[in-house]
Amino acid sequence: MPVTPTSPPVTEAAGPRALPNGLAATLVFLASGAVLVLETVSLRLVGPYLGVTLQVTSSVIGVALGAIAYGAWLGGWLADRRDPRTLLAPALVLAGITTAITLPVVRYAGEVLRGGATAGILLLTALAVFLPAALLAAVTPLVVKLQLSDLRRTGQVVGRLSSIGTLGGITATLGTGFVLVAALPSTVIMVGLALLLGLTGLWLGWYLWRQDRTSVPGRPRVKAAVALLGLVGAGLATVSPNPCDVETAYHCASVEADAENPDGRLLVLNSAWHSYVDLSDPKHLEFAYTQWIGAVADVFAPAGQRLDAVHLGGGGFTIPTYLTATRPGTVNTVFEIDGELVELGRRELGVRPGPELRAVVGDARMLVGELPDDSADLVVGDAFGHLVVPWHLATREMAADIRRVVRPGGLYVQNVIDYPPLRFIRAELATVKAEFTHVALVAPPTAITGARGANFLIVAADTPLPIEAMRNRLGETEEPVTVLDGANLDDFIDDAIVLTDEYAPVDQLLATA
């Protein structure tokens, strides 16, 4: 019986010498973690120009995932065609350079791409994330290729390095979200990350050169040009225009002086006008919607009558200050998620916490749930993430909790921003109306007809509203307004959905047709 010739089992993969296991793990951990740092900080970079909406967040995540996919594919493709030892150091150095350049690119381009247009969102987020993330994603397949010296251990090597990369991403996500963003401005984080990547790449190039005299590919002039580009990028990163006076955990915040009023201060959050404060006149209400809230409060509780008021969102603390000035003894409890914004108000907007003004840092949904039943005469909803009411503050469950807190005969007013075709304000009215017996809407006539976007004020109570008195008092404000109630309000709401914790597509409802 003839013997069938067989080939010996292949156990060794020909190729460049493997890296020490510790070094390989460190490179994969660093590269994967750096991608997640970029992704998290990019939301802060684009926020001042695009806002922080679901679309912007989804765009940043989608672009980052796309960069990871293309970077990993490119890294694997190159690893099969070139010695990975000659590519690892350049990949890290270039990732550092592109990270440094990202900061000035986003800030200059952001001024041009301001707004919520889909094309602008995708383009600016791509400028913020794609190139450095793709370069970093290429590192893992290059390292994997080097470590696959024994084909019998392929699964173990790939599994271990994939696990380490995932741990790097988790560590970076938690570290950036809980520590870095709270402690450092975006500029410092980005420049620090760029330096870390660049220096790691330079050290790795030196280390590999010492091991086997493998040189970094490229002509000397090319290397010099890359180094110069890195220096220019780092320099531009430090001098590029910063739209923020203060970077908080949630906002890019600045305070601007009013050119026509030396005591006027405008609070700007993520490029949107948020609050106006007159340091010498706490009764001054500049924005139309604040005038409406003040007018409704005046009708509801005559001047001088103290109130227990709860405010969802602090901003510039304009309404709490007004209530205290017009009704001494009023106790204002303000729920503001951004503690640094409270501190900014103390420093520059004349906010003075005390017995009549209690600022509580935390999420309004959670804090309202802790309030006793029938504990407030007035609840003012004025919380926004950029120009959007946070979805969990816009649901029927939230409205039910507010109704529980409002005393019999008390009032709930909610500021809402919407644009044609007015899907969100109709849904929010339907939601509030599902819990409160009496509801009215205050808005400019042109906004109600759908001719333009604007602020809308929802007024709700479990007792009949003084509609005519409200109309008369609102007639004294600067901008003409319409008050809808009863059948007219039902016609305006039409068949709008009631938002619930299960289904509250706020960002989609706000999207213009």
C-alpha cells in the first residue's frame, strides 16, 4: 500500500520579529483608548457650533465607528504588504499631528458650518474625528500581525489584543467622562493627547530602530515636513479662536456685555442666547418669553405675594431674581444640572444664593421626584440642551410628577422652542394636557400659524386659568402674542402624540421638514 506524502504542520508564520507582549498590549490599549477620548471630546468641540442634540451625538458616534472600520481595514491591508514595524511609529506620530490639527480646523470651520443642517453636522464631526481615529484604528491590526508568530495561537493572540483594546476604550470613556472633561478644557485635553501620541510614536520609532536598525520609511525631507506640520498644528491648537469663556461639563459658556446697556449681560451657551441679566435692575426682563413668564406670574400672584417656586433649569437665574424682586420672601428652588454654570452666575451675573434662592445641582427629573406633594405654588420649566428640551423632561410621567408637586390652585409654566411644522410644541401640549385639566398656550401669532420658529409658553393648572386677565397683562409686553385655550387649543394640537418615557422622539419632532 503506497504511503501518501504529507507536509509537516505549519506552526510558524514567517515575518518580522514580534514585539514584547507588554509593549504590544500597551500600544493597543493606548490607541483604542485614544479613539474614545477623541470621540468624547469631539462632542464638546462641535457643541458651540452645532449644539448638543441627538443628531450631533449620533453623527459623532457614527463617524468614529466609520473611522475605526476603515482604519482597521487599512491597517490590516498594509500589514500584509509591509513590515508592520516600519508603520507603527509613523501611524502614532501622524495620529498625534492630526489630533493637534483637529482643534484649529474645527474651530475655524465651525464658524462657517454653524447651525443644524445635516450636511454641516456630518462635515464638522468628520473633521473632528475621522482622520486621527482612522490612523489609531490601524494600530491594532499592525500589532496583531507582528504577534502572530505561531499560527496555533492565532485565536489566543487576537482574542487577547482585542480584549485589551476594548478595555482601553472602556477606560478612556469612563476616564474622559468622569475625570478629564470635568477637570480640563478641551484644548488641554486635545493638545495633551496629541503630545502623548506623538511622543509615544517617536519613542517607539527609536526603540524599534535600536532593536533591528529598522528605519522609519520616507525621505529625510518628508520626515522634516511631517515634523514641521506637527509643530504648526500644535501652535495653531493653542491660538485658535475659543468660543467659550468657560467650558463646563455640559456647555461652552460665555458672558457678553450689552453694548447698549453697561449693566446688561448676555449668557451664551453653545452659541445660543440663553439668558439676559440686568445687574442694576432685577425686574428687567429682556427676552420675550421671560416677559411672558413674568406677566403670567403677575396675574397668578399679585406683586408682593410670596411664592414657593421651583425652577427646572437655572441659566442666568433671570426669573428667580425677578420673582424675588417683585415678591419679597419668595423662596426659589432652582434645579440646575451644571454646577459650573451656577458658579459662573455667581461670578458674573450677580447670582446670590441664600434663603430666597437655593441652587441645587442635579438632574431636574430626579430632583422633582424627591419633592413633597403639594409643595410648590409655581413650577417654571426652562431647561434646555442647546435649543432642545431634554426628552426626559418632556414626557407625561414628568408632567404627572410636576402636577403632584404643584399645590391646588398652583401653576406650571414651560418654555418650549419649536420650528415649522411645529410638531414638538403640539406633542408637548398634548402631553401636558393629558395631566393638567386647564392648559393655555402663549406665542407670537406668526409662530402659531407656522410662519417661523419661536419660543412658546405652556401655562397649565388644575383650576381654571384667568385667560382674559392673562391676555390683558400680556398685551403690555413688547411683542404681540396670542393666547390659545379651549377649542382653539384643541384644534392647534390636532392629533399630536402624547410623549411618554417609552416613546419621546423629541429631536426628531424638532427636525424641520
